[in-house]
Amino acid sequence: MTPERERRASELVARYPESQSALIPFLQFCQAHDGYVTQQAIHDAAEIAGITPGEAESIASFYTLLFKEPVGKHKIQVCRTLSCMLRGADELQQHVRQRLGLGNGESSPDGRFYYEEVECLAACDRAPCLQHNLEFHYDVTPEDFDRLLDEWRASDPGVSMPAE
Amino acid sequence: MARFEPVLLRGIGQLDLTDIENYKQLGGFAALEKALREMTPEAVQGEVSASNLRGRGGAGFPTGKKWSFLPKDGRPRYLVCNCDEAEPGTFKDHLLLEQAPFQIIEGLLISAYAINAAQIFMYIRGEFLEGFRIFKRALDAARLQGYLGKRILGTDFSMDIVVHRGAGAYICGEETAMLESIEGKRGEPRLKPPFPANAGLYGMPTVVNNVETVSCVPHIIERGAQWFASIGPEKCPGPKIISVSGHVVRPGNYEVPMGIPARELIEEYAGGLFPGRRLKAIQPGGGSSAAIFEEDLDTGIDFDSLAAKRTMLGSGGFVVMDDTTCMVRASQTLTRFFEHESCGQCTPCREGGQWVARMVSRLEAGEGNESDLRVLSTINDTITGTNLCPLGDSIMPFLSSVLRRFPEEFADHVREAGCPFRVGVAASMAS
Ligand SMILES: Cc1cc2nc3c(=O)[nH]c(=O)nc-3n(C[C@H](O)[C@H](O)[C@H](O)COP(=O)(O)O)c2cc1C
Ligand code: SF4
Ligand code: FES
């Protein structure tokens, strides 16, 4: 473990009555730097939690915001549930898929973009909505999306799934 | 029409209530002062019981009663705040988190004092990153002014709040799944009993309360149980935030007195339907609730009145669908939601949910047949009531209610081998 990760691990362990509670926050922290949950992170997390790497992996696999493999840096997650569907999510999804050339759950070959259709984001009054690296965008029209995409194309998000 | 004077949403939109000074200017932390300086924990609990506050997370369980179940056996007790909001159509806790974080903090501190908690855990949905940051900043500000930490306001009361970020899983909103998740495990609901009051977080006595529930607490302490109990129906009183979305002119969070008629909420608050449209169906309590229809518009929006209509207030997610809505497509988004979110422990929920979602998708894509329709209209008893947690029982209510009401619309999908509503949207979007 890097000294930075050691430090974070002990902070997290101290925060909770039992050390296994540090598992997910630790993986979130690692993912923010690595872009996904690496085998190394699983091993380190298992050690902190006092469980086997297999157990840690099974736990991590339960959570959709922990990525099991490398995904595109710009993570675009468009809501597909009822309230957004009623206000144009179908059209938005169709547009986004076409602009990115990606289907649900796919990353672009250059590793820049990842696209996913997700469930209700608790922003149904400003539908359709999406998240870009967990930042909300509300009432998104296809034209809004084009504008956002231009911005994203011109930028490098670096840490792309912030842990905090 | 006189609008209800907001309680929980007061100041939001006019003042930046993420600034502690603005919160104090509106009277913030006066209730905490009152509770800590003038009231015993028992008195605070008594006041909350007398207010008849019922939990706003979905089940409507009386809060004071829930608190009273904690055994007095000397073990540490935990208070967990549920901010995992992910019930389709619900977005009130998201708003309270981002715009009124000090109200949550004050409510949590008073509640923790009342139940003699050792620590508070705040579970925030992983997608609410901005809300998480706002809440953390609010905690820092509160700590700086002596509202959090050791010897709060110079009293003997010390308390801290541990913030735990979720990592993507609707089921973690279920209270026992949430406890598993905080413990660093897969978010799989536990078999009850034992109930969290006896064996909750780390096996200790635990109370899980929703964000809106705890946000009510400072107001009950400050203005008194009688005031709270006098708003709306006797058995489920108080202010209630309803999240209105779908086909209305002004979707949004509206704070109303419990029990107002659905019609008033739609017409007076949400601006009514779009011109020329007719109401087709409403989901009054999030994605898990059965639909109500035009003839139900005078029903009061509260736990008991909606239960009498065989649906529920649930989380207060009120989704309005007008006559342009395809009920098969609407059912498709929801059955797919439950299929996606099932934790997989119970066969009816896991397998049944998958089957139902596939059949509805097939119908919507024009590939369904008569036997799908027969199965969908008879499968309810096989799936509902046979699961470990309420998620499994949430798969069928909406689908069954609209299938009963609009059988011909479902049949049309088979007869016409496609969705009659689908104009301009490619059939590929159905997947
Ligand atoms: C599948 C499922 C999801 C739930 N999601 C939430 C949620 O996001 N927020 C919430 O407060 N309660 C949720 N609940 C209800 C909780 O289990 C629990 O009843 C509630 O947090 C208790 O708080 P209250 O008494 O203040 O309402 C959910 C329940 C189930 C079965
Ligand atoms: S009903 Fe569904 S979500 Fe609930 S415990 Fe069973 S499988 Fe998991
Ligand atoms: S349905 Fe899209 S945010 Fe709720």
C-alpha cells in the first residue's frame, strides 16, 4: 500500500466500531485514483477488513458504483426510470447513444467515454436528467447534451469518480 | 387559495440554508437548545410520541413508538439516518440534504439525545456526491460552533455523526440492508426478527429513521406536539413533502398538510395537467405503489386514506401520467427497475421479477402473446407476500393495477404486435 492509502485506511478504520466498515469507503478512495477497483485494491481492502480477497470481491461486486474493470473516464449515466421516461428520457438516450456511438454499459475504445442507463436519480422533477462523473445535469435536451459533450471532449476529468 | 405555510421547506429558495448563520436566523438550533437545556430525553421522546409523527421513509411507522422499542440493557445504541433515497419518483430527501442540511443535523442530534444514542450514522446515497459534500461542510460548521462533538452547547451531551457514502444499490434503503452495508457487507436484507431495535448495527440496538422524519423533530420540539398533531388527519398528522413528477405543468417538491386531496395537489400546487390532456393514472407513493385513477382524485394524501384505496403513501413520490402514456411502457420501466434492484436472495423476487420484466418488455416490443397476458394477470399471488423484504412485494402492485384497469391496452400490444403509443420513438428503445 502507498503511504497515502495506509493513512486513509487507518483513518477509516478508526471511524467505525468495526474495521470491515472501512471496506467500501476504502475501495471508493482507491477507485478515485485508479479509475476502477483493481485487484490490488481488493487485496488491500480485504486485509484491512480482516476477510479474504474473495469475500471482498463478492462484496464489491454488489455495488453498481464500484467498477470491476476499467471504464471510460467521462462516465455518463442517463436516468431511464418512469418519471424521466414520461419527460423525454427515451429521446435523450437515443441521442446520447448515437452521439457517443456507445450502447448501455459500453466504454469507447480510447477510454475517454463510458455510457450507462441507470435507475431513478431522485431528480424526477427536472427530467430527463443525467450524471457526469456523479455531477447532476437536469432537464437535459439533446441540444444541451451536445453542448456538454463539446465541453467534456475538450477536458480531461482526471480523477473521474470522486470518492468525496 | 391559501397555501400551506411550509415548515420543512421554509426559507428554501429564498435563503441559502447551507449557511449556518442563515439557518440560525430562521430560528435554527433553538429546538436543540431547548431539548438539551430544558428537557430530559424521556420528555423529548414523549413529545415526539404525542405528536403522532409517522416515519416518512415509506412504512409510516410511528416514530415515538419505534424509539420506545429500544431495550434498556446498557448496550450502546445507534441512530442511523436513511438518506439513500432511490424509490422511483421520490426526490424530497435529495432536496433536504442539499438545501437544508442543518435541519437534518439538528433533528439527528435531538433524536440521538432522546434515545440516548452512542453515535449517529448518516447513510447518503452514493449518487448524491454534491449532497454528501454539502452535508460534510455543514457538519464542520456545526462543530465549529459547538453544536457537534464533545459537550454540545456546554451541556453533558456529546455526540458525533459518521457519514457513510453508499455505493449504488437501491436495496440498501431497506433498513436491515443498510445496516449490512454500513458493516461493510453486501446490502442484503436480514431476516426479521430480530428487529434492529434489538439487534441492529454491529448487533446493537438501533433505530433507522428517514431524513424527512428527523427533519420534523426540531419543529415538534420547538412548537410542541399539539401543534404538529393538529395538522391534517389525527392518525397521521403533520406537514408532508410530496414529490410531484411526470405530466404536470410544474413538477417539484410541495410541502402540504397531510391529507390534502390529490386533486388539490395537482391543480393548485403542481399547476395542473398540460392543456388538452386527460389524467390517466397516478402512482401516489413511488414506484412500489399501485396506481389510482381519475375517480380517486378526492382521496386524501396520507397513509391511511391511500391504504384504504389499496395503495400507499409510501415515500411520497407522486407520479402523474396523462392520456399520452402507454401503460405497458410505464410498467416496463418499473418492472425492469425491480428486476435490476433485486438483491437475489429470494426466488420469487429474483426469478419472478425477471420473468415479469421480460414479459412486459416482450409485450412492449410487440413480441408478446396471449399467454403472457394470462400469466401477468395471475402471477401476483406467486410473487407477492412470499419474500424476505418488501422489495419483492413491490414488483406487482403498479402492473396489476393498470392491467386490471386497461386490459384492452395490454391486449392491443399483442393484437397489433407493437406499441400503439410509439410514435417517433424507435422500437429499439424498448429494450
Ligand atoms: C426496498 C426498500 C427500499 C427502501 N428505501 C428507503 C429509502 O431510500 N429511504 C428511506 O428512508 N427508507 C427506505 N425504506 C424504508 C426503510 O426500510 C425504513 O422503513 C425507513 O428508513 C424507516 O424510517 P422512518 O421510520 O423514519 O420512515 C426502504 C424500504 C425498502 C423495503
Ligand atoms: S425480496 Fe428481493 S430484494 Fe428483498 S431480500 Fe428478497 S431477493 Fe432481496
Ligand atoms: S425517474 Fe429519472 S430521476 Fe427519477
